[in-house]
Amino acid sequence: MDPLQMAHSSPRKKRPRQMGAPMLSPPHNIKFQDLVLYILEKKMGTTRRAFLMELARRKGFRVDNELSDSITHIVAENNSGSDVLEWLQVQNIKASSQLELLDISWLIESMGAGKPVEMTGKHQLVSMRRDYTASPNPELQKTLPVAVKKISQYACQRRTTLNNYNNVFTDAFEVLAENYEFRENEVFSLTFMRAASVLKSLPFTIISMKDTEGIPCLGDQVKCIIEEIIEDGESSEVKAVLNDERYQSFKLFTSVFGVGLKTSEKWFRMGFRTLSKIKSDKSLKFTPMQKAGFLYYEDLVSCVTRAEAEAVGVLVKEAVRAFLPDAFVTMTGGFRRGKKIGHDVDFLITSPGSTDEDEEQLLPKVINLWERKGLLLYCDLVESTFEKLKLPSRKVDALDHFQKCFLILKLHHQRVDGGKYSQQEGKTWKAIRVDLVMCPYERRAFALLGWTGSRFERDLRRYASHERKMILDNHALYDKTKKIFLKAESEEEIFAHLGLDYIEPWERNA
Ligand code: DCT
Ligand code: MG
């Protein structure tokens, strides 16, 4: 058995405890002089603690037996940040501002790597109680460590992977947010969206109301729902929404490509409740988008898989490079954030060597090629209204000005996964929604950031204007104080201009 694995499983048999004399261990070489670890016994037990201490020492870590001012890293298991802080408070320890509170996973990974691994959000224990550093009580300030990682109200300062520990709550909030959106109550919709977003970033599951203390974006309305779910396993409000006729109808109608809130409202008022009644009604007029939406409905509601997205990527690259051999084609949207499925596939196209005219011509040429090949099922080309000197838009929700097209493409099954799963009988293809955006080469970092989503970018724009007096959109970043445009070659540079730690695409699932 791998010793690290062993370190992870707790001892089954209880052996008689050796009381009295402290465990003697041979001296070890300390390889990492800057780190002084302390392993918390609470919820871990004496045996496992002793075992881990010994193992860590053998790997070159300095692990102290006693808690003291020289400790730099406290490692705990099955404890929240608040638990550790509370315990420290009881020990009356005045911790330095450098003190790191870490989960055991950090130590296990470090021992595996033979050196301390980088501490990331998944290792760092977060205090769920209060922001102790801001405590009005000077006594509290003195006795409590200041190294508490406060959760930011901005999603762009949180790392949100697809590992959601709070699905029960976030699913509920998303239903409520959507219902408020259907009812055009923007404020409430945003309230629940923000609450879902912050809970998705937590490295643990909320199990009691105590865990919610200190978390931003959770107002009373939100907390009531959390409490109800903790106590009853479900929320009566969410249950009522899911059974609501208006919610169900809007959900169904908006699942058709090209149908938004206005159309849904109209159909609902007219008494429609099913798509078949709508499709067969002779008095209704449909836009070309909606016609395509009904025609390919079954394919479009069944989500796009990653294998299908990759196959579309090959198709797009082939077509684009036939006209602009130096073009970069990047898959953006949810797939770039690591999602396994999506409602469409988004691509950003840019080419370093092309003229404005080449750029303008590319998408029409690509569309034309697919049309000739019989692959184009629907196309809506939106011409560029981009102006180089225009200031970025202040509206967080404003659409960008790049040339783009919203398409439905015919993807032959044999192109997916090398034809492994291609069906022999019946329809040999699937209709897939594809968005292509063409952007000038020098704006590619801004466009990429925007098109990678999710709502993360909107939050970044909010952060830029509220906290930095800058305006950010999919085209540019403008510093209002210095009155200059800030250039960027990469997403990392945009984060740096904003004074933010870089957040990887797969950590932007807010
Ligand atoms: N976007 C943007 N400007 C637009 C439309 C979209 O900046 N006019 C951004 C926001 C997210 C990203 O592009 C992709 O959008 P979607 O495809 O709607 O979202 P997604 O995250 O890819 O999710 P899904 O899996 O549902 O496609
Ligand atoms: Mg998408």
C-alpha cells in the first residue's frame, strides 16, 4: 500500500494509547527551513497525528510538537477555518499575520511531491464566522489571527471550479433566479444569482447556519431558504416555483432557439402551454430563428458533448484556415472553462497577418463554404460595428461590436470520435448551435476573456469600474484616471492591469 494512501485512511483498530513520555523519534534533516508546521490533533486523533508528523519529518518538513509563535503553517483535518480559529482563540495564541491555515490535503500533496506544493484555494481553510480583523472589539483583534482569508463579494476574486459542494443550495437559487428573470424582477434575480455564485466557490458543504456567517452576498431572504433546506431538505418556495404553470411554460418556450421572454410572455397570455399547439397554430408568425429552433428542436435541446464540440472545432479550423492560414481558432465559452456539456460551441477567430478587409471577408467565406457543402442549417451574420477609438461600454451587459455569426451546423456522426459511435440507420447527423466571433488581433485578449464567460466577465467589469476607476469590455480596458487605453497581449495582463490575481478559465465557473 502506498504510504500516502495509508496516511489518508484513518486507523481502524484502536490500539492502547501510550501515555506519559512523548514519542521519541530519530532526528531528521530539515529541507524546508522557512516552514514550521503544526498538525492539529482535534478531529484527527493522536495516532494519525503522530503518524503524519513522523512521515512529514522524514520528508524534510519541520513539524513542531507544540504550538508556538514560530509556527507558520497549521494543518488540520475535518476542521473548517472557523473551527481552527476558535481553537486557537482558546489556546490564547497570538498568531502572526503570516500564519497559514491549511487542510491536510496540502500536506499529503506536498509529501507526495517531496516539497511544499503551492497553496491554493482548495487547501486554504476559510473562516466562515466573521472578518475578525475588522472586529470592533480590540481585544478580539489582538487575540485572533489576522491571516483570515475573507471571501470577496466579487466573483473575479474567487476561484470557482466545477467542483460544487453546495449543489442543493445553488440549484434551488438558480430556479428562483430564473423565475424572477421570467417575471422581469432583475433585483431579486441578481440576488439569487450572486448567492449561487458565492456558494459555488466554497471549498466545503454548508451543513449548518453557522457556516454561512461571514459569507458575502447572502441576505436574509437567501438565508431563510438555506435554513429551510438544511432543516427540511427542500425549500417550499422552490417547490412552488417548480410547480408554477407560468414558470414551466416559460422554461419550455425559452428552450426553443430564438424564443426570449417577450415571445414567451405573448404565448403564455394567449393561453398556450405546449410547443405542439404553438407549432400547429396557423395564426402565429415565427422568425427565421424560431423556425430553425422548432425544426431542429430535439437536437438542440440535447446538449452538445465535448466530443461533438471537438469535432466542430476541427470543422471550424479546416474552413477558417482554407482562407486565412495563419488564423488562430480558440474554443471559448463553457468548454474552455472545462464544462463537459454545453448548449452551443463558441469560437474566437483572429489572425495576426490579415488586413481589415481579409478580416471582414472571413466569416462570409466560411459560411459560404459550409452552405455549398450542405452543412449550414441556419445562419445569422452580424456585421462589425467596432471602432478602435471608442471607449469601452459602461453597461455591464452590453453586447460587443465584433463581427459574429450565430449558426446551426450539420455535424455528421462519423466526424465525432473518429466515427466510433456513428449510427448506421436513420439520421446520420446532429444539428449543433455554433457561435463564431472574429476580432482584430490586438484585441484578442479582451475578446477571449469576454467570450470565455461565464458571468464572471460581467463581474470583472463591475470590479474594474467600482474598485479601479477603469472601464473594461470585450474590446478594451480604459484607465479613467490616466485617460489611457491599457493594452494587453494575454488575459494574464488584463488581470495584472486590474491588480487582480490571475484566475484560470476553469476557475471562472461562477
Ligand atoms: N458572451 C459575450 N457577449 C455576448 C454573448 C456571450 O461576451 N454577446 C460571453 C458570455 C459567455 C460566453 O460568451 C459564451 O456564452 P454562452 O455560450 O451563452 O455561455 P456558455 O458559458 O458557453 O454556456 P453554455 O454551455 O450554455 O454554452
Ligand atoms: Mg457556449
